[in-house]
Amino acid sequence: MVLADLGRRINAAVHDLTRSNVVDEKAFDSMIKEIGNALVEADVNVKLVAGLRKSIRSTVNFKDLGPGVNKKRIIQKAVFDELCRLVDSHSEPYKPKKGKPNVIMFVGLQGSGKTTTCTKLARWYNARGFKACLVCADTFRAGAFDQLKQNATKAKVPYYGSYTETDPVKVAKAGVDKFKKERFEIIIVDTSGRHRQETELFAEMVQIQEAVRPDQTIMVLDASIGQQAEAQSKAFKESADFGAIVITKTDGNAAGGGAISAVAATKTPIVFIGTGEHILDMEKFEPQRYISKLLGMGDMQGLVEHVQSLKLDQKDTMKHIAEGIFTVRDLRDQLNNIMKMGPLSKMAGMIPGLSNLMGDVGDEEGSMKLKRMMYIMDSMTTKELDSDGKMFVQQPERMTRVARGSGTSVREVEDVLTQHKMMAQMAKKMKGGMKAMQQGGMGRGAPNPQQLAAMQKRMQAMGAGAPGPGGMDMASMMRALGGAGGAGGMDMNKMMSQMASMFGGGGPRR
Ligand SMILES: Nc1nc2c(ncn2[C@@H]2O[C@H](COP(=O)(O)OP(=O)(O)OP(=O)(O)O)[C@@H](O)[C@H]2O)c(=O)[nH]1
């Protein structure tokens, strides 16, 4: 059972109960039991599960509920709140400060995903305006430096390491000193892992800690170890003190729930979770966001942050749409942006209701389709790209030329032009609204209540469904978007419709 299945099972249990006409104590008990079973199967510790069941039961307390109260709402909220509490460590991690060197040291067993996570974190800070770099202090494993070098180069992050020095303490110290002198703000030290928790490994970690005096030591844990995470983190904590944890490989891994809850129970903050092998596959861990995503309620705030961190260029298209124009080049720029965002399935998970809309179109098929559309537009002339597409109808031989040049078929070129036409019509309709939003500062500030209401209506029409537990309805999600406008905010609605219709999801249900 992968994590998404766990979410679906919990959701189904809650919905079965709240959908039925009689919400009595018996039905309530069987819902709690089903949630408990699903969590135990996802390797959450039975004691924690027993605690959660007890808390839900006492929060709802059937006997005290009067006839007028909305039982369904209270039950949904109790389940959401208790799930959040299960994964919340209630502790604050270190917050790096700008304008000074912040040394972050990574520890963890070999293969846990340390090197990958170090690079993801450096990129994450870089995208947020910090000057970040990497130091490879793993002299134990041959090839470790090469791997870090390769990752760092791909992520465009400066790095330090040595092929000749065999003492990891010396390499770590030299790297940190060098980058401190060069005024780097985030200096990430990757250490050796090895297979088991051997004494030499712990001794080495302590020595590196003493030499580089990290502001934060982060331990990396593989989600697949489930509730074993508690024992493993204890063993590490006894040797080298660490302040926070990153849990990797939570993608497609049911035991992730077990690992997260086990760590939360030790009151160690989980700062990030790894959600894939790609450099962008890392999410800041926040209990409420994690649970709402797990339950299929989306993570709009996460999506906005993700989109913003990509620094997508939307200026020209936004300006065009405000004027009611949408050129073929605009379509190409938008597709380019979508391709930068990572796997489509992941994006869909962040948007409430979109996973259903996309249907069974896989990532591979979706991205292949995107690529072919890009080849087609790359084979067009500047004049064609900047046009409204009508010249292709007037001179169909242009379509034949583009198909030949891009190695695709005339039919596919027609499809791109149909897609473009649809979006150009949409842009025409949006003309007034976009102008008002731009004038009203939508691109900079939070949406006003009328804009929120309109956006909420559209989102619900797209299949976002009824408000979920915990009061996380569409309005509050939209409010969470406050201040996020521009590329991340308003554009998401458009992007959803684009994606859904392009990948055969049948288009938004309006
Ligand atoms: N699916 C998935 N794979 C991941 C994630 N994080 C890391 N990996 C993969 O896990 C494997 C091991 O990652 P590394 O970063 O090399 O692990 P390490 O802990 O640095 O290992 P050593 O350098 O040998 O100590 C690689 O194939 C990564 O691509 C994640 O969040 N999801």
C-alpha cells in the first residue's frame, strides 16, 4: 500500500460515514477502526494508533452531541486534526539567517539519500536568495565526491572536495573555511554513510561536528524503514546530536507514514520530505499541508511555492491576456513552463480534484505529448509564432511544412493549433477580468473577497468537491494563496484547464 492509498482509505472511511443518512455511534466506531487498521498497515506504531483512536473518540464524544449539531463536520474535523497531531513534532527547527554563514551538516546511513538531499537543499536555499554551496566530506566511499560534483554541477551549486586527502575531518574543515571566507550563507557538509551504524562512523561524525561546528545537523532517513525510524534516530542521537530530520523516498512508499509519525513522536522536527529523485522533489514538511495532500485535498500553498521557486517567466503572456491576445508563442512559453515543473502526476496531486480529472494519462505519455507539441512550435517561423494562428488556415501548406520539419504529422500540427485557438478564445474572454486584477494589484497582493469567491466557484466546478475535514475548504485554501498572485496565484486556474484538456482528461467540468 503506497501513501496515496492510505489517504484514499482514510478518506473513504470518513466519507462512507458522512454520506450515510444515519451517523450513529456504531458507524462512527467502525470508521475509527478502519482508519486505525489503515494506519497500522502503513507501519504506524500501534500505540500511536491507539492514541489517535482514543482522541478522535473523545473529541467527538457522541453522547454529548445535541440533535442540532453538524455531526459530520465535527467528525471530519476531528479526524483531520488528529492526523495532523500524529505527524507533528511540536518543535521548531533552526532557521538560517541571511548575511552570515550557516553551516548545515548531514548525517545518515549509506543510501538513505544524503547526497541527493544535500543538493536539493542547496538548490532550495539558492532559489530563496541565499548563497549556498556543498562540501563533500565522504572520503570513505570511492566515487562519493564524483557523485556530489555531478549533482552540484547539474544544480549549478559551487562545491568543494578532494581526490587526494583521505581524512574527512580535514576536508570538511578546509571546505567550510574556504566557503566562509567567500561569504557563502548556506554551507552544506555531506558526510560518509556506510551500511551499518558502526562505531567508527559515529566517531567520525563527532569529529567533523567538532571541526566545523555546524549551526544545524540534519539526519537523513529513508521512509521505507517505517517505524524503525525511531530506533535509528535514537542510535544516531546518542552519538552525534542532530536538530532536525529529512525523510526521503516518501514517494510511493506506504511506510512513510510510519517513519514520519515515529520521528514526530520523538519530538524531533521533520524539516523536509523527499518525494522523488529529481532535484525539485523535496517539500517543506508542514503537518497540515502534508495531511491535506494525503487526503487528496491538495496543497495549493505548496504548489504556489513550487511554481514561484521555478522563476517562470509569465510577464509577456500575462500582458497579452490582459489585452485579449494569445499568440502561438504564448502557448509555447506556457508549455515550456509546465515542462519545468516536474512530473505531471505530482503537480496534479497538489491541485484539489485534478488527479481525478487527469485520468489514467501517465507521466511518460503526458510528457511525450508535450515534447511533440514543442517540436511543432519550434519548427515554426517567428512570424508564425507571433501570429494568432489564422495564417495556417489560410495557407494549409504551412502545416505540412511544420509537420515535416518537426517529424510529426499534419494531424498533430492541427491539434496544436486547435489547442491554441481554444486558449486564444479564453484569453479574449478573460480580457476585462485580467485588466481589473492587474489594476487591483492582483499580481502583487492578496485577492479581494470577490476574486476569492469567483476563484473558489471555478475551482469547485473543476471537481475540487466539497470542503474537506478540518475546515480546509476551498476558501481557506485560496486565502492561503494570499500574496502569492502572479505566476503562482491566478495563473494556476488557467494552467489546470490547459493541462487537463491537453492530456486527455476531458477538460474542466463546468
Ligand atoms: N524515489 C526517491 N529516490 C530518492 C529520494 N532521495 C534519494 N533518492 C535516491 O536514492 C538513491 C541513494 O541516494 P544518495 O543520495 O546517493 O544516498 P546517500 O545517502 O548519499 O548514499 P552514500 O553517498 O552512499 O552515503 C539514489 O538513487 C537517489 O536518486 C527520494 O526522495 N525519492
